[in-house]
Amino acid sequence: METGSLFLSLNFECEIPSRITLLPPDKTIKGRDGREWKNTDPKRAALNSMARLQMLPIDENHSTDLAAPKGGPAPAFGWMKNLCADASGAICADVEWTERGREALAKKEYRFISPVFLFNEKSEINCILRAALTNSPNLQLPALNSEQSSGEGPGKNIIKESSMDLKALCAALGLPETATEAEALAAAKSLNASKAAASAQTDTSRVDLTAYAPRADLNAMEARAVTAEKQLADLNAAQLKKDAEAAVDEAIKNRKFAPASRAEYLALCSTQAGLESFRKIAAATPAIISADTQAPDGTPPAAGGGTALNAEDVSVRKALGYSDEEIKKTRGETK
């Protein structure tokens, strides 16, 4: 390598490169053989390359252009993908090396990369077709091609663009042969945008509803759901209260419990489970309060000593396990 040159050399000691530069950022690219090309629109050139093929081959000494037309082998030493122009204007690509390519690089059998590209009548590069590993570079720039004489035809790795190349590009994009270069470029951009959108939507397990409905509508739906749940809860509570009162009043009517205990039993029935428990207790409890009026038991109280319990009160006291004083207290006869 000459001192001060800008050759893209595949000099590496420990790691085989996974990304390479195919065209430099220079607006004018000069070869050793005197030819020049213009790198005026690197982004369009990279886009055209990917629209033509998603994986571009890297062969050995341009065997695809020199040996293959004569029936010779042209195996791939690597495959280029994700061609793009960086901020400086250089065109780069990711590379998946084949086993044969990795071995050749590991043994340092080749040190330079040489692109094969299309150019128009103005010598403007607008599409990269492939590349080759070589030890005989023509360009003193980070985009190297084997040294060849100028001209076209078989065996030349720099190919002048023709109308047939544009037709092939249009066919690959599903456009008519009469489509212009601008129309082909627009179709390629649309295709890449569609692929990017499809890739962004592959993870359906993390769909955000805010991307599909206005936030105001979602808030209104949430408020309606909360209101409906509260109304249902209130309705259930009202029905439970009605059922509890009916069950307790029925038990009191059947003289199974004293009216003075109504509030306590209603508290027991404040939940659905409590109501079910009360119904079971009421069903198993016989009538404990006599329907007949009876004189109170025991010795009549002394004057000023308060009212004695009647038979009904005594029955309630015995059923509930209360003392006489506790029964009187519920009736408000003691302080």
C-alpha cells in the first residue's frame, strides 16, 4: 500500500469485519486507470441496490463478471445486506461471510474489497450490484475495484447503466417498463416504508389501545363502567336489605325471636352469607314465645321497684340467655 493512500484494506488481526465501506463520501471517485465517477446521490444509490436485491454477493476477483460468463465457477465468499449511506455520504453494508470467505480473510489471502456498480451517461453511480475480494485495487479510496481498461462488455467490473437495467429494476418493483427513474425510486421507498411498518407491528402482545382510540373516548368508557358497577352494587345492597328484613320479620312473626332483637338480627344479615346463616338458624329454631297471655312468674315487686317480667319476657330471657335486669334494660325500665 502506498504511503498516504486511502485504500480500504481488510487488515485485521483479531476480528473479521462484519461491516464494510463500498463507496467513499467523495463526490468524485478516481481510479488508477484514469477513469472517474461521480458519487452525487449515495442515498439513492444504496436504495436502488436494496430494491434490486436484498442480499448482494461478494465473490473472488470478480468471478461473477469474468469467470461465470465463460461457464466458470463464481462462489460467494459473503453476502451484503442493509446497504445505506452514512452521514458523511459513504455507502456501507453489513456482511455475512461464508465459511470459505472467513477462511480466506483469516489467512489474509485478500486485503481489499472491490464494488461492481452501475453508472449513467453522466458517470453518476446509482446502483451497486455486488463486490469482490481482490489484491489488485484500482481506486485509492475506500471503494475499490479491480484495475481494468476502460470500456464495457464481458469481463469489465464497472458497468455502464443502460435502459435495460432500469427496466429490470421496474420489473422487480412491479412497475411498467415505461416507468421513469423517479417513479422507480418512489416505489422502492414505499416498499421499504411498508416493511418497516410491518416489522414495528410484529409484537402483538404489547398493543396499546391509546394508539387506536382517542384518550377522551377511553376515559368516558372507563367512567361509564365505574358508574355501572356502582349502580349494580347499590341495587344488590338494596335487595339484600329487603330480603333480610323479610326473613327477620317472618321469624319474629312466627315467635322464634323477640322483636327487641330485630336490629341485632338485621346486622347479622348485612351480608349474603349472614342472611343465609340466619335463615338456617330460623328454620331450625322452634317457636319459643307462647302465643297466650300469662301472668308473670315470681314474687310481685315491691312498691316503686319497677314492673315484673311477664311470661313472654321470661321466654325471651331464657331463649337469649339474658338476665331479668338485661331484659328490663332493653325495655327502658332501668337506668
